[in-house]
Amino acid sequence: MEGEVDIEKYRVSSGAKMPERRRKTGHQCANRQPGAFICGPILLEMLDRVLNLPGRSPLVLFLALSYQSGLERSCTFRLTPKLVGRFKISPRTCHDALRRLEGAGLIRVSRPRGQIRVVELLMRSSQDSAQVPPSMEGPP
């Protein structure tokens, strides 16, 4: 018969190996490292300002906040007890470090009553830090 296709002609022999299919993951990057990491860039000016604060806790909290910001791909996110615990920061130390980072103009914290704090990393130079948009100012 003229219109028939010979399937045997296209069949793979039993000894032939088929190429392995790669599983699709969320991020296709050849140099992707396994495990958790802090996503950059972290401005050296910001790191300088953190290092000038007294104590070690502002640095640890700043790194925790940078980590969470990278995870959520946003500069604004909720500061959960799980995150604070992962970086071995006590609640009292976290409170003090938040105040210091906020006073240095590195973060802005929203403290809704009865809810988890919302933190915003301020990724701008010290020249811009004095100019706060009206939407971010506190109550008049």
C-alpha cells in the first residue's frame, strides 16, 4: 500500500539510550549554588553605616533582613519570629537592633497593633535619606 507509514523504521532499538530529561526548577541558572544565601547587591555605604552602630546585633539583623528581602524579592516584607530565630536573635535584641537600624536611616518599620512588624529596606544613598516621600511619613 502506498499511503502507509512504516513504524518499525522509526522505532528506537532496545539497546539505545534515550537522553535524560532535566527537571524544570523555578530558576534555570548554570552556576546556581545549592543552599540558602544572602542576595545582593548590598551597598557598601549601607554596610558601613551598619558597622558604625554599637554592638553586633544590628549587623546580624541587617543580614537577616537582606536575606528575607532576597527571598521575597521585595524591599518590604514581614519580620517573622521564624526569621529572627533562624539568625539566633532574641526578641529583645531584635527590638533594640530594629530601633538602631531605623535611627540610622537604613530601614523603615511599620508596627501595626497586634500584627507582625513590616520592614522596608531603604536602598538609597545617604544624600536621599533625608527626603522621605509624604506617603511614608508618620501621622501629622
